Amino acid sequence: MLDYGPLGAELKRNIKDYWWKSMTHRRDDVEGLDAAILMHPKVWETSGHVAGFTDPLVDCKECKARFRLDQLEESECGNPAYKGRKASKCHAEGKFTEARQFNLMFKTFMGPVEDAASVVFLRPETAQGIYVNFLNVLQPMRRKVPFGIAQIGKAFRNEISPGNFIFRSREFEQMEMQYFVDPKEDQKWFEYWKQARMDWYVGLGIRKEKLRYHQHGPGELAHYAKDAYDIEYEFPFGWKEFEGIHNRTDFDLSRHKEATGVDLTFFDEDTKERFVPYIIETSAGADRMALVCLVDGYREEEVKGEVRKVIRLDPRIAPIKVAVFPLVNRDGMPELSHKIEDDLRKSYKTFYDDKGAVGRRYRRQDEIGTPFWRDSRLPNTGRPDCHHPRARLDGAGESKRGSAHCLAD
């Protein structure tokens, strides 16, 4: 398990906040939800997670390490004698046990008695909480299909082999939106959301050449899905998925309708038709998105023979928005600098630094992706000067380093 420090916590929260605003504040067809982590076990039986949420597991007979069968090409054998050797080669040589299915859900007990009747699961995804609340949002919010329900929350999977920093972990956060549509319009909305999600990442400044779609083939497509695409990023460890767009058909609502007897159909007053809505799902990992931003924004620059590290982050998600530096600690500059920072802190996450050479202070902010800085020799125009390559200027900006408008976005 990994913890997020002050800067990492700010980065991930900013990503989640911007996603939430994009989904629920700037659209008139998506509502927000916060469902429980612990739900009735029948929910997971109905969804198929109890019976089918499994990965094939194999054990190395020599080093006793465990691996997912479908990830042997990516994994290294745990035997020190075979350092650097792919586990697939050991598998081919018969050094592994037969594969067995391993359920990824964490079990726990609810209440004081630990028996079979008290077993519950930590949710492996946030989507099921949306499906069981379909009517609770549809009716009170006076919604009509098409509309969506968005949720951000923790999910838990007992991964056999977590790794690659925060890319694969047992505890993670999802940003999911389930869009309920007329079955006759499912392809239209599937294409719409596939493009909308890609455009969202490009709009955050993620390099287009580092992004691509991957369509699920017959061997990858989930049993409930009609079609599915991943949005992948080219990490240092290869092309990997960090968001999925899926056409889940009416599988989920139909299963819950059958299991509970609750009518989860929708009656269209305009067409006089009743149907179980199809679901177009967008499912992104907040932790993986944070890793995408860090990897994509990381640069190494050589200045006068010295290699310097720089992180370039969109101002909307940068952990620290503005840094304020007094050039000298005399002649009223500290007081003026503190006043500037106090004014800015009302709206932005700020950082004040009055120690050491000002150039080094600038470099420290470059290393953590701070997009704006102000030193006390500049006139206080009410907004910080932009020193970020991705900042968008308003009409008052006369140069690339004019007043920036994008902090408020």
C-alpha cells in the first residue's frame, strides 16, 4: 500500500474535483452519487462478482512466488538465480503449478459475530452502487433517459501482483459515470462518450501522441459487454489502460431487476415505449490518472551543464497554484509578499518561500509543477503572472507571460 504526501494528495484531489465538475457541474444530464462501500452480499452475487470475478493464479514451485497467468510476460521470476528472467520462460519449463481461479474480492465480517451469515465484501468497483440506486436518482431528480450518474470512490481488489508504483494496487479510487440510454441509441452514445473522454485528457494537456484507443477483442470482451474500448497511455513500462468506455447493454439493470423484483424499466412518454436502459460506462482510475499526469509532465532540462527536473501540470490540477517569493528579507518586502500571498490564498493553494537564492526557489517550484509565481518586485495586479507553457491568456495579456485566466476554470 502506498500513501500520498501533501503534494500527491493535492494532485489527486484536484484531478477528482476537475473530473467531478466536468461531469456533474458543467453538464445538465449527469447527477452525482456517493454509495456505500459495504453493500449487501446479494448485490455481488447478482452482478456475478462472487462467481466470476477471478484471475488465473499460478505458483512457482522453486521460489514459491505467485503470478497471474495472463501477466507472465510482464513479470520476472522471483528466483534470485533467474534475476531478470521472464516468468513465462520458467512457466514454459514446467516450474509452475496448474492454474487455479482466485477471487479478487476482499472478504470481511459485519457485526460482532464472524460466521457465514456475517460475510460482506469490500466493493471491487463503484458501478454496482450506481445501478442499485438507479430509481433513487431517476425519480426524485425528475430525470429522463438519456442521463448519467457519476461517482468517485474507493474500490478494493486483492491483486495477486500489484506493481508499477500506483498503477496497480489493492486499494484505489475510481471515477465512474454510468450513462443510461435507449437501447436503440446505444451506439450513438457509445461513440459520443468514447470521443468525449479522449478529448477531456487532451484538453488537460496530455500529449496526443502518448494516447490511443484499444478495442477489446473477442477474447477480452466481458460477458456483459457489447463493445469496449480502453484509453491507453504510453508509460515507461509500455502502453497501459487508465480508462475504459464500455457498452454494458441492459445486463446490470436486468440482473438486479430479476433478483429483487423491482421494476427497473423506463417508460418514454414521447414514444410510449417501455424498456430496460442500456448503460454506457466510463470508468477511470484516479490513481492511474495521477500517474499519467506525472509521467506526461516530467522533463529533464540541461542548463549550463546541470540536469534539472521539471514537472509541467495543467494549472487546474497542479498541487500548488501560486508561489510567492520576496527577493530580499528587508525594506518591507516580506510584509508585502505575505500580503500578496494572503490575498491569493483566499482563492488558490499557495506556497511562500523566503529562504535561499531566488533562482533555486524557482527551480523547486518547477520540480513540483507550480504553474504561477510572483516575486515582490512585480506590481500587484490582483492576479499572478503566468509562467506556464499551457496557460491560456485572457484579452489583457500582451505577451506569453501576461495575466492568466485559466486558474478559475
